[in-house]
Amino acid sequence: MRADNVTDLLEAWRAGDETAPRALADLVYADLHAMASRRLAGGARPLQTTELAHEACLRLLQKPLDAVDRVHFFRTVALALRQVLVDALRHDFAEKRGGGRSEVSLDAAADIAVAGPEEWFAIERALGELEALDARKCRVVEMSLLLGLAQDEIARTLGISVPTVERDLRFARAWLRERLG
């Protein structure tokens, strides 16, 4: 199969093409690795970049995804990265029983630095609350925080203006500070 489009590969996979998952992985792996690298930038971490990228990729390719297009697919990628990181932090935290804290940074999205698994779990809960409050703002934060996209890339991906992205990020920063404060 020759496809260079995420949407086409997703459709082919759902239609039963057995080569589509591998082609999709080949197409997006470099982006996924870069996202994992940005997500883990700064400080000690429970996983290395390649481990995070591989684990997220494995989870994504377990069964055909319901994602209908590139935007939906990368939303699914952001969730997979979050889940893998939270699982790794839980495992690390359980093993260490609170010792040897890890650095997790929200600099890209909220200019908030936190220092360990408990705080990352609080961030995860806060993102869930933000999702319920305003799904688009949560998407903007995830694209900035987890995917490391620039504001113009976020705007293009979501079909909104750059000023809207800026407003959403300002709101999210303030909202996250209040929730995590």
C-alpha cells in the first residue's frame, strides 16, 4: 500500500488492510518521537524518549483506531502519550514509595513546574476537568503541552485563529494555576 496521508491510512486500516498499521507507524513515528522528546524535556523522567514513543506507538497500533482524520489521530496520540507517561509515573512512584522524585514540566502550556508523580496525577485530573469544561481549550493545551506544536500549527490543525489559540492558552494557564495552586 502506498499512502502518505494519515486519513487514508486510517481508512485503509479500518477497511481491513493489514499493511496500513505499519505504514501509519512509518509515516508518523518521527513526529511521535519528536512529541515524546518535547514532552520529556527538562529534568529527570521515568522513561527515555524512545521508550515513551515506542510504548505510545504500540498502544496506538493494538487495534484499528476510530480516528477519522489527522487532527483526530494526533488527539489520540496526545492521549496515548499522557497515558503512557502517567502509567510510568505510577509504576515509578509505587516502586519508590515517594522517593527519588521526578521533574515534570508544563512550561510549554502553562508555565507551571511541578516536581513529582503526585503533581503529574493532579495535572492529569485537571486536564480531565478542563476537557469537561471546554474540550477545545483542552485540545489546545494538549497540542502545546504534549505535542509541542507552535500556536500557528495548533490554529491550522483545529481550524481556529492564532488569537483564539492565544486566548485559549491564557485561559488554560490561569485555570491550571488555580487548580494546581
